[in-house]
Amino acid sequence: MNRGDDDQNLTEAAGETTADYGADFLGEQENGSTATTAAETVEGLPSGSALLVVKRGPNAGSRFLLDQPVTSAGRHPDSDILLDDVTVSRRHAEFRLKEDGSWAVTDVGSLNGTYVNRHPVDSTVLANNDQVQIGKFRLVFLTR
């Protein structure tokens, strides 16, 4: 049995539990390039949502949609945004949608702190293109 057979057997055993979005998911082309710019991505965001794009860190290029009232970020497997690195606390920060439609980031007692535009914060309202530092991850906050 070759590796392909093993993969097929695992897929059959697991059932249809994941979705295959193909290469065009989030604008990625077959050659690995991104078809959409940040501005185009922001324009396509659902109302009341925002986007975090990892600018620096092990997951550089990853995108996280903020579409819930509270989104947790940390090293814990139950985090909405999993940032798996020792510089990140298990429960590090939360992104919260405020009543006025703005977004805020709150440090939830992390060891290394949370920074916005290189300044340490306990909690602050985010503006478009703010850079949020969580451990060695730098995330760019994008909103309409």
C-alpha cells in the first residue's frame, strides 16, 4: 500500500468533516500568489466584521476574520485564533466588537503583553491598519 492509499483510507474513515475550498479560497491562485489586495479584501468584508492578517511570525500571510462579538487569541487549542509559539500566553488577548461598531483589543493577563503600534496596551480601540503584536506575531487589523 502506498501513501496515497493511506490518505484515501483515512479520508474515508473520517467521513466528510472538512471542506475543500480549492486554490481560489481567499484569493490564492494556483501559483501561490494572492489575487486580491488588502483593500479589495476589506471591501468584501461582511458588515460589522474585521480582518487580522499575520504580517510577521510563523503564520505570516494567514488571515483571521473577526465576525463574532468576542474573538480570543492565544496558544490554547480552544483559542479562536491559535498562535502556537512559546512567546504567546495560552489565553493572551481578546478582540471585542463594541456597541458603536468599533473593535478593541484587550490583553487578558498575558505574560509578555499585547502591543498596538509598538506601545503596550491593556485595552484599546483599534483603527484600520493598526499593528497588533502578540508574542512574536505581528497582525495587521483591517476594517472598512
